[in-house]
Amino acid sequence: MTQPDTATPKAPVVIIGAGLAGLTVALQLADRHPVIVLAKRGLEEAATAWAQGGIVGVLGEDDSVESHVRDTQDAGAGLVDENAARFIAEHSADAVEWLVNRGVPFSADPAGPLGLHLTREGGHAVRRIAHAADATGKAIHDVLLESVRRHPNIQLRERWMALDLITSRHLKRDETPHCYGVYALDIDQQRVETLPAAAVVLATGGAGKVYRYTTNPDTATGDGIAMAWRAGCRIGNMEFIQFHPTCLYHPQERSFLITEALRGEGAHLKLPDGTRFMAAHDERMELAPRDIVARAIDFEMKKHGVDNVLLDATHLGELFLRDHFPTIHARCMALGIDIARQPIPVVPAAHYTCGGVVTDLNGRCDLPGLYAVGETTYTGLHGANRLASNSLLECVVLGRTCASDILERDGRGVPMLPA
């Protein structure tokens, strides 16, 4: 018997992914709308928790929106959408303040804006990176995840893998295509469930695991991008995969990132014989954008027939390194590398998917009812190469606008969906 085509009141918003983008949307929605957050592995395994450097905020007296936009455009090799870059830069201070107010323990400087210590990374004209030592992503993710866990209007479902979007095609409806929900696998129960949704938000991250050597977690397999493509959405700029210049080169550790902030604080790139080489490639030397530095390292490795180059921070001093880069110091020490006394062997590795599902600045995709936020998207912000620390910023700014748009459009019921 055909089920009656009746609407289900107040269907939840289903958010696929539990990183910064997904958690931001969830927290912005939950006071007014029920939310389900799906994580295909553990909730702590999002790429956000792997981010070391920080989040951009146009906060200092020596900074401006124009300066941030210029740096973003320059890093993106002329392919950045200026409107997207300007919108996100204009909202950067509010984004950082929102995180501060939620209790994120950023590194402090009583004399700094909002009481924050700002660092500098490659491609930035000034210090504008708010950070929590060298584990900013984990600090942010831990705080937001705890807030989400406590919210009575948010359901968290670990080990639930989204398989496909439910669209008008599945309902055999003659209408403008629309997204009505998700088919998801409950991994522990080995059962596929039908999840009706007032809206679906893809916050599934990038596709870095297509590469053997990457700084990404095993969850970065491009699931959301593929689902949106199958549903008829446009995908853009997938040819632009950013390679981070400095991934630790060690036989026991193939994916540990050495944050760009270490170069921002003065670390030098050298050949194995101790010769610095970046001056031959860019006048900004170690502070050039990531694509330039990564290509320079690749060039020098091939030219000299070496397996890696060296990142030398020994002149910064042990106390400074322990205080500002405790995660890197501890991880390297565990592998027998004392970064206060010896340089770090590094190589470039796949790091960030600059393209993805085409969205506007509210996270809207081509398919009504479907949104996407974060690394899974192409918003025009990153162009051919992302500016350091713009990724976490994009997650917060557009996560908030996405939630606002969903709430403004709330009201369409969800029909009975096929199992």
C-alpha cells in the first residue's frame, strides 16, 4: 500500500560531519530547531582537531580588511572571489570573538586585541592568527563538542556513515528537485536508516586521503562532495589540492604536520648541508604562501637528489619552543628529534582540498534543501591555494550564515520517505 504523502512536523536538520563547520551550524540552530549530527567514526576524529596553526582575525591596529583580502587573493593566485574574501574578512573579528565567548582557550597576551596573542604565518602581511599554542584546532573542537554534547536539542550519532542524499528523484515527484533527507549506515548495527530532514548540511571535509602522503585523517575521503555530485550539484576547482610545505619526514610518522606558525616565528628552511634556499625562490622567503614554499622544497629535493629538507628552529630557544609549540616539541621528542637542538626533517604533503561543492555565502548548494560548509565546499575564498588559517575562519563565518539561512527558510514539511 502506498503511504500517505503527509508532512512530518519539525523534522530535524541533519548535519553530516562533526568538525568545526558542522558543530558551528549545530550550535547556531539548536536553540530553535532539532539537529542530528552524524560522525562516520568517533566524534573526536574530525580534521579540525588536527589543525595546529590558528584562525585568522582582522583584530590588530596594524591590520585591515583590505590587507587580509589582498593576502588571500595573492595566495590564491588570482582565482579568489573577491566578494567571498571580503565578506569573510569583514566577519573574522566576530568569528574569533564568538569562539572566545564560547570559552576556547586561545593563547593570551594582555596587551593584544581581545587579550589574544596573535602569530603570523606564510602569506600574511601582519600578525593576525589567533591560536591555542600549536593545537588550535583541538582546543576549538574540544570546546564546541562539549557544548554540543550538553545541548538537549542535538543528537550525536557516532559511527553513522551517510551513504546518499534523498531527493525528489527517490520520491518520483514531478517537481523542482529538492533534498529531503539522508540514507545513512549505522555501522554498529549494520543497518541502513532513512533520516528525513528539514535541511541537510554537508560538513564532511576534503578528499586528502586520495593521496598516500597527507596531513589529513583517514576520514577525509570526499564523501560529501561525491554525494552532492550524484544529486546533480556543481563541483568546482577540484584540481586545486594544496600541499603543505612542512610535513614531518620520519618512517614512523607519515602525517604529522609541522605548523606554518613555526616559520612565522622565525624557523629557517635549509638543505641537508645547512644552506638556506628560499631566497632563490621568493623574496618573502619562508613566509611566502604555501604553494610557493612547497614547490621550492620539491624543486630543491629533486635538484639535489635528497629525500627531505630541514626546518631549523634551534635558534628560537628551548623555552620558547616548549611554550609556543608544545605539541610539536613533544611529538618530535618521542621520535628522537630534539627540535631545540637539531633541525626537523620535512617534506610537502597533501593538505587541503581548495575546491568542492559550489555554494553561495549562506552555504546553499544547487539543490534546494541541501547546504554545505567548510572544506567540502568551493565558495571562491581559496582560489588555487588557501591562505594559512583561512580554513577555520571560513567554517565559523559561513557555518553561522548557513544556520541563519536554514532558520529563515524553516517551514517546509518533509513527505514520507522511501526506506
